[in-house]
Amino acid sequence: MAGNGERGRPFKKPKHFTKKILEDEDSIAGSYLDDFDDDRHDGEKEEGRKRDFTKLELKPDHQNRPLWACADGRIFLETFSLLYKQAYDFLIAIAEPVCRPHYMHEYNLTPHSLYAAVSVGLETETIISVLNKLSKTMLPKEMIEFIQESTSNYGKVKLVLKKNRYFVESPYQEVLRKILKDEVISQARLHHPVDSLGTDEFTVSKAAVEMAKGHEELLNGVDVAAVTEEIENHSFEIDPSEVENVKQRCLPNALNYPMLEEYDFRNDTVNPDLNMELKPQAQPRPYQEKSLSKMFGNGRARSGIIVLPCGAGKSLVGVSAASRIRKSCLCLATNAVSVDQWAFQFKLWSTIRDDQICRFTSDSKESFRGNAGVVVTTYNMVAFGGKRSEESEKIIEEIRNREWGLLLMDEVHVVPAHMFRKVIKITKSHCKLGLTATLVREDERITDLNFLIGPKLYEANWLDLVKGGFIANVQCAEVWCPMTREFFAEYLKKENSKKKQALYVMNPNKFRACEFLIRFHEQQRGDKIIVFADNLFALTAYAMKLRKPMIYGATSHIERTKILQAFKTSPEVNTIFLSKVGDNSIDIPEANVIIQISSHAGSRRQEAQRLGRILRAK
């Protein structure tokens, strides 16, 4: 599948994935070659400097070590090494994956990745020691200094929610004074008339701090025991509407005091407990357990993001997290169909009662009984700023005023969008967990999640899950369909520049190829097929001519549910047509073939999400 996921990563498939980027060959050629020629020489010089490894000093036993560490922060991992599994778990905690083909992975150390590393309990010296132990070469001085600079201040400042009020907390008064010199944070601070303390004085409290274990198994078995001590904390209150801005100012690229967000849910006596736990048959897989251990590593719940491929069981991870915290949970999804699916997953995997879980959509406005429960709704329902019905306004007011133990966000990559980030301001939660298969956006806003939600806690490798049999092995193919003479003549006319997409999508040869593939997979192989089309005119034309059901933006929730249920259970409905509304949050485990006739060209997220519709192991 061209342009999908990470660079250089081949895709495979369990049964059949047939992908149609059925576009005219001449439409592919553009200005790329011209741009490439202009910049090639400068790029080659810069790339040559990056690839000069002559100064790297090999260790005598380098053949037994799996990593190459470079001064510019790049790390290369040999997947055929005996230490691959341990090294991979460590690298995914401290670095960002760049590309992960079969035999050699490339990672990059960044301030945000190191922020994520220390957030899950890794200390500066542990990161450097383990890297040095795994590296074939002596660690470059530049890399050591970069790690020290990026991790030295983490954990010195915390964001704490107490009785629906936000406090910036630290055991170091001088750190609080330093960050208060920042104009944004200073203006966000709330001053209460009853306080006779000066502006440089803070509220004082005492708390027990526990030091957690890291990757000690890679440090010759040296045991790092958990230590608990009581420290004195200083804090000041900030305006809830300014939380996002305060967290952003504290990130490594600004003040470099990234905020730690942890929820000591076991000692929370203010918020009522939710009587819910996992059912005995809910057995998380090893990688799911590992992701949860990163979230609950020191007995508290850390805010952050877990990245798992489509079909790898993100729902069970979310339900497991809610079952461990056992406080009120607000679960956000992208559409009403996904709301129904999440409500079903909660009932499937946990012991939650029907009266403890409710759905809040345009068609369903339920409320739970008692003091604690789970609300499943959409980002749009919470972020909507227009006039609401009296019933909806009452539910929204309850969502705003409640102190949530867990804010569970499905498809968290949508949150940086201007409308959806309102949700973070409206709701107050002790812990935020974001789930996604594609931690990528084409507008470069994905890094905003570091202050909106928290650091990346865990990311599973697609190919490792395929090898383990946890997700399907996918095969991809492009089918090239030459344009008919008449269509190609129209395509070349300058006056038809705005119609080019319509011409290559509606190419009669593409329609015939699509019709043939549907007939072949339905009749010869008994497959269940999804046909994707971003172009609504093409979606409607193809579906109507081939007499197949379709789902797009205007399709009602009831009709969507009816079509999806027929696709899952009826032997008569084996193909459905979907617009881009089917990219996210629609669980169709029966599907094992995808045909794509038009797409949002160049979107890595869309390609990976669509591929995910058939990744569930059959």
C-alpha cells in the first residue's frame, strides 16, 4: 500500500487485501523530478555528512550488541540480534521510530521521546547506561549531553486536580518561582482574596513519593528497589481554561519543565469508586499487558498515549485501564457507531452493570444511576458550541461539573483539531489515556498531544504482532487501469483541470476492474469486501450500478447499524461501499478484502486506518 505507515515498511496480508489506486499513469507524474533535480546536490552533501560513521569506535564484542548509536541522535537496531526483543522494548520507550523494515530499524532520540521515557520511570543514568550496554560503539558525547539536557528537569513540576481545581505542584520552590516568571503561566495563576501570602509564597502540603523500577534486567541484574519517602510540596492554583497553555509552556521546547500527570487513584477518597473489574475471560495479550504496565508502572495512573495497530485490541486496553482505576470514566469516540461499539466492549470485557454505563449521542441520551459510572459519547457532542436541547444541556452540564477519574479517548490523533481540543478544556479528569493506531497527522499538530494528553507511553511494532499471529498478514497490490481514449482526451484539456479527479475516478476501465474484483472475491473466494471512495459522486455511482449498500456522511445512525449488521451476519451482503467516514472507529472484523477507488492522496493516517479494517486475525 503506497504511502502507508512508516517509510520502508512492507505490508502483508492474511487473506486478501486488494487495493485500488486506480489512477491514470500520466496523472502520477508531476513536478517531483524537477524539484528533485534542483535540490539534489545540496541534499547529497548534507546526507553525506549525516552518513559519515568513520569516527564511530567499535567495541571488541560489538557483534554481540544490537545497536548503532550516532551523534545526531539516530539509533539503528538489528532485528536479527539475540537481544532484539529487550532492545526493542527499551528503544520504543526512549526514541521515536522512523522506519521499521524486517532486518534493520531506525529510531531517533527527540526531546519529546525522552520526556516520554522519564515519564514511565526511566532515570537519566539508566537511559545512558542501557544504551551504552546495547551499543556496538562508545556512546557519542553529543548523545549523552542531549539525553542529560532533555531529562534533567522532568518530574520537578506536577499538574494536580483537587476538588475540580488545578494546581501546579513541586517540591522545589525555586522551580515554581522560575516558571512563574513566564508571562503565560503568571497570568494563568489564580490569587484568592483570603490568602494573605505574598505572590511568591505557595500552598504547602506533604506527600509520599515512590521511586519505580526501570529496565534493570539490562543492567547486569542490578536491582533498583522501590523507595518511599515523604516530601514537602509547594503549589499554586491556575485557571482551568489556561491548563493547555500552561502545559505547553512547560514542554522541552519552551521552559523545559515538562509536567508530570499522575493519578493516585488508590488513595483518592473524594471521588466514589466504580464497582467494575475485568471478567475472567478477559485475558490481555503480552503486548497489551506491557502497554498497561507503562501506564500503571508505579501504582499510579500516568496520563499518556498508547499506540497499537488496528485489530490489536485497543478496546480491551481501554476497558482494562478503566477497570484498574475504578472511578467514573468518560469515553470519547469519533461517531455514534463507535459509541455503540465501545459500550458493547465495556459490557463484554468487564462486570459493569447496564445501569452504570450510558451513551450520549444525538439519538441516545442516557444517564447512569448512582455516584459513579461510565459515559460513552462523541467528541462532537461534548465540543458542540451551538444551542442544545434541554435534555442535552443537562447531561453536558453534568459532564462539565464531574471530576472524572479517567478520560478515555479513542482515535486520539483527532484531538489536536481546533474543535476537538475544546474537549480537554471542558472536561476535568485526573488521568487521560489516548488510544490510536496512527499517531500521525499531515498538519504537523501531532506533537500538540504531548501537552494536551501526555507523552507516548507505549507503541507496538506492526511486524512483530504479525509474526506473533496477533494481527493478520496482509498482501497489497496496485491495479493500474489505463484511461479510455475519450476520458484521456478530456483529462488532457487545460479547461478540465478541476475535473481531473472525477475523470480518473470514473474511468470506465477502473469501474470494470472494480466490478471484476468484487465478483471474483465474492463468488470464487467467499470474501467479505469493503470498497472505499472519498469521492462521493463515484461512491454513489459505483454502489448504485453494482447494487451494493453504501455508508457516507448523510447515512443515518440507524441505517449504518442496519447495513453493518447485515454485512456481518447475512450471506447475501458481502460487499459494502464506504466513504471516509469508515476510516476510523468502525469495527468490521468479518472484512478481509479492501478495494480503494479514490483516497485522500498522501495521507499516511488514512492509508493505515483503512488497512486496519482487515488487520484483525481471522
